[in-house]
Amino acid sequence: MNNIYIWQTDIWRMLTQSQATRGHALLLKGRKGIGKLTFARNLAKSLLCEKPSTDTEACGSCPSCGWFEQEGHPDFRLVEPEALAALADEAMAETSSDAETNTEMVPGSAKGKKKPSKQIGVEQIRALTDLVHMSSHRNGYKIILIHPAETMNLAAANALLKNLEEPPPQTLFILVTHRPQSLLPTIRSRCRQITMPTPDLATAIAWLKQQGAKDPETSLAAAGYAPLAALEFDDDDYLTRHKTFIRQIGTPSGFNPILLAEEMQKFDLPTAVSWMQKWCYDLMSFRTTGKIRYHLPMLATIKSLVSEIDPRSLASYSRSLISTQRLARHPLNPRLFLEEMLLSYAMLIAPARSKYAD
């Protein structure tokens, strides 16, 4: 199976055996970076394919496969936040030549332009009505892929629920989610929930080596053992920024929360909060078990730092980061947001800072 990750083959076989194993709605759930969206797209493509292979993969050569790859299949819709679609468009634009992508900007033309929404809105769900209730163009499936499903606002979720309650024949909804608990219970109950597998350590490392990763063990640990996410950590720019962040919060004597907040204010805030969460997890884990999960090269630093931190304060700060992560997507002021998080951390490690200052 060339297009399916090796850790997904069992799930693939199960879901491609018959329509009865899929039902009318699938909810693919699991952590980020394990290939859920890729799996969902491959499943949709194979179900729409007119000449699937013996192992049910799409042939890649029929008209249906061509339309799918060109994002023009009449029986398929991908529903995602405008902001996510905009990022994909930017990535595609970066692959084009300067002559093709550089355009003359009209002064002031970008001012007042509405930012792309980070939510899936009700109009996006209502726009599916024709596809859902009309006959298939190719006498086969009609497939709607929603990703990430937890970004639907309440109105959108309720509009989708109406379709899930009375599903038309030969229509398949595929919902991909990183946070299934954020979905309405009524939506979850009307889907077949599939927990997408995470590869074991040996499989993940072997796969990363095949992708040319320079340091798969370290990258995998830093990414929470999600192999696709680990590839990001193997990027030089990303890895450098991450190492700088961890080095600063791991060095009490030189830690300057105001300066670090200024340096990080244009960086992706949810990612920055996630870095802090993983760092605090390792501090707490070492305190309680003597082991760490994410920052293997920093064991000595973590051991030294933990000895100076009050465990109750560490637990309280770690819990507060859950709320901080929720706010990270909609901060009023990125710099002040980061300052608050980092100043709270500075107070947490204050005993260690005083020790090293002396």
C-alpha cells in the first residue's frame, strides 16, 4: 500500500472491506501528526475511484482520480476553516516562480481586509445541501470531508447534525478531529468513531529514517511521538527556534521573559504554548517518576531545575496552561499574551533564578 502509512494498514483494510463497516459517517480521531487527514483523503479518493486496485487503493489514472487530484471532483467536498485553506494556498504560491507569484500591490489595498476565519461556519455546512441531496455525478459515493471537525462553530455543528440524522444513501461524511471531546455528543454518537493508531517507537523511527530525518529519536520525542509532526522538528529553522526557546526557559540565570516574548510574538502562539506544556510535563514527570518524555538531551538541566521548584506551584502552572492554550488562537495582543505566560513561568522558577544569581 504505497499511499497508506504502515501503521494504518489494519484500519485501512477494515474500512475498505464493505460499506457496512463504514456506515454513513466516520469520525477519525487522534493526536496531531499521525496522518489522519492523509488517511481520510486517501480513503475518499479510493471510494471515488472507478478502477481501484486489489488492495482497494485508488488507481490514480481514471477520470475520477484526475478530478480528485485537481481538487475538482463533483462528488467530493473538503470543508475546513478559511484560515487553513489560506495557509494551503500560500504554500502552493511559494512553489511557483517569482514571475508567476509577484503582483503589483495597490497601496492600501490590504487595509481593512477581513482575516480568514479559524472556524468552520454555518454557511459552509449549508453550502453542502445540493451535494448531499442530489444524485451522484458518477453513480457512486458522495463524500464530505470535514477537518478539523472541532473547529465547527455551534451553528455549523447543528446544521451538520441535521444531515447526520437523516443521511441520504451513498453519502459518506468523514470527520477528522484532534479533540473529539470538543464535538457535540450528538455528533459523536451518530458517527462510527475510529481511534487512529500511533506507530510504536521502532516503526516511527524507521519511517523517519526513510524520510531522511537527521535525528529521528530527538525529533520524535520533541513532537510527542507523532511521526509527521516530528518531520517539522527536523527542519533546521523550526529546530533552531525550538532549541532557542527551550534553552532560554531552561536557563534560570539568563531567562528574560519580556525579551523572549518580544522575540516570539510573531511565531505561532499555539505552538509556543505547546512547547511550554511539554517542558512542564517533563519537569513534572521527572519530579514524580525520574523520567522524561519530550526533551531527552535536557535531562541534566531538568534534574537540576526540578530540585528548586515547588511541586504544587508546578502543578498549578501546568493546569493553567490548558486555559492558555485555548486562548492562544484568539489573543488580543500576542506579545502581552506571551509575556503573561512567561512571567508566570519566571515566578515558578524564581528560587532557581535566585540561586544562580547568587
